[in-house]
Amino acid sequence: MRKTLTVLAAAGLMGMTAIAAPAPAEARGNGGAVAAGVIGGLAAGAIIGSAASGAYAYEPPATVYYGAYPPRDCHWVRERVWTDYGPRWRDIRVCR
């Protein structure tokens, strides 16, 4: 879908530039408008061309699978802890 929209946008842009009324050729300086037009056209062409190509420069690395971990024997133990405010109880997880 993205590729189709990009190609249609590029075709529409080219059609609009072909229909636009051409200005008469003059041999005087116009403030770099021609250079700006050429640079802008090259930039737009590069952007549209890279979007339409669909090629990606980055390929994610292959997924690595490891064997399953052995089951662990875990259980919860309630232990008494001494604090500045006196004895307290806390739950801790004990695994073998």
C-alpha cells in the first residue's frame, strides 16, 4: 500500500510539473532559482526512489534459541528481621 501511494504521488508530481506554464528563457541572473530547482528535484527524486524501492538497509539478526532451563525447586520462607524499630517479618524466596 505504501509503495503504491508513493508511486502515485510521484506520478502526480511529475504530471503537475509538465502542465505548469513554462517561463520564457532569459540569460540573466535569477538569484539561484535554477540551482535550487535542480537540488530540490534531485532530493525529491532520491526520497521518492528510496521509498518506492522497498529495499531495507538493516536486517535484524537471527533469533537464537537456547534449551529450556532445568526446573528449579523454589519456595517462600517467612523470616524474622531485626530493624531499628524492633522485630519485623518478611517473605523471601529460596531456590535450590
